[in-house]
Amino acid sequence: MYRWVIQAAVFFFLIVISFNQFFISNESSTITTFNNLQYAMKTKDPLYSEIKVKSSAYKIPPQNAVIDKVWKKIPGLNGRVVNVDQSYKKMKETGLFNEKLLVFDEVKPSVSIGDLPPAPIYRGNPEKKMAALMINVSWGTEHIPAILKILKQHHVKATFFLEGKWAKNNAKYAQMIEEEGHLIGNHAYNHPDMSRISEQEIKNQIQNTSNTIQAVTGKSPALFAPPSGSFTDQVVKVAADQNMQTILWSVDTIDWKNPSVSVMINRVKSKLHPGATILMHPTEAVVRGLSDMIKVIKENDYHIGTVEKLLSENRLD
């Protein structure tokens, strides 16, 4: 009796499996046929052909990262190609070609900044209309809250390069900077002249600062800005050995000389360029002029972002 019940159950189970396999096979075949039919109809649509033909005019090849004789290491920039299928999907409702509805895919360069040998970075890609505010911090603590408030009002993210000793003694402010969504970089431990110290001291300065920032914010920095911009090839190599890019600047506010707002703004405006890295410190001059500086940069159709975003290969268009 029990043997008969078991045999019947097995037989029923086999029928169910066979039915499901048949159904799945036929469903898959139906879907494939439907997709093929859709594709055939789409490719015969004059609009689809028009998008495909015109797409070549919008193609931009990617740019490889390079080491320039003057600017040293310069990041690459993604290229772009028209995604014909997605563009057609957006335009088929009207049946008319519309440049504003084109959808693009980015194409990565074959050489990225990380593929290049160690070298300092002064600027972003010259075809990326973006600027980065970099604030080197080893003093001026009293101005940090005001600067953060101004950046927040303008919805701007900056890059703060923190001295390790400062971060240790001002953990609350370091955490505040990180919590506000700004990028934090390494500015050595106690502001030495990096070009005049030994290799071991260079390692200690960078590593101790990274360890301190990690302990205070929970994140380890990937960018290093040598104090006063003083460095040697050895400094850059030691930073690279610790997986850090060495960052300099291409526009200097010279805020430590306490210039008037108009002088500082004109200085920045006259030197502004695509890929600009704008150096400043937490000074009274920056508190007075930062809001106007941001407005001037934006009025000239520049995006403002962190150094990390400036150096990325991502396009802005």
C-alpha cells in the first residue's frame, strides 16, 4: 500500500517538473521572439536610423591621464558616446529627433591617474570646467565654524587638508568638517619643511597624520598636501607608497596677507581656469570673501567640488 502511494507521488512530481520545464521553455521562446520583433520594428523606424546616423557627431573620445612637463600629473577625462537605444526610447513618443533628449554613455580612458608613476598634481583636466577649494588647516581654528556655515549656505563641498597635530587637538572640528560632507586630506603632522627632512621623517609625518585622521573621523585620507608646497621627488614617492596623491595648487588666494575682499576676488577671477585648485586657509580674509568668491566662480559657469571629484574622470556634461 505504502509503496503504491510513494510511486504515485513520484510520478506526480515528475509530471509537474516536466510541465514547468515545458512552460518555462515556451515562455522563454515567446519572450525571445517578442524581443526580436521589437528590435526589428525599432531598427526600421526612421527615427532610430536618424539617431544612429547623427550619433557620431556627438562622440567625444576619452583622454588619457598624462605627465605634463609643466603641470606634472594631469588626470584623464571620460569620453562619451550616444546610447542609441535609450535615446530612441525617450524620443519615440514624439517621433522627432531632439538633441536635448540624447542619452550618453561615458567611455573610460585606457590610462588613469593611478597608472602613472608618482608625480605631484597641480590641477584637474583642462577640459573639465570645474574648480576645487582646498583649505590647508594648521591654525585659524576660530574661523572654521564660519567657513563651514558659508560653504553650507552655498551648497559647496571643499577639501580640508588637516595637520595631524591640529586634528588631534581639535577633534571636534575635524569631525564637524567630515560630518558636513567635506573631503579631508593629509597636511603632515606638525607643518615641517618636507624637503629638508629624512625619508623616515617624511614617512612618520604622513603616516602619523593619516592615523590621527582615521582615529578622529573614521576615514583615512587619500590626498596629501605638503606644508607650504615644499616637496621633493622623495616626498611624492613616499606619499605614493602610502597610496596617496600629492596635491599642490594652481590658484593662490594669498589670504594670509590679509588682502581686501576685492583684491582676493580679483586674484582668483583673473587666474581661474578649468581644473583649478584654489588654495586658502582658515583666515579672517577668507571668512570675509568666501561667499563672494563662490559667487564669482559660479557666475563664470564653473562647477565647484572636492579635489577628489575634480581629479575623477567623470564628465560634467
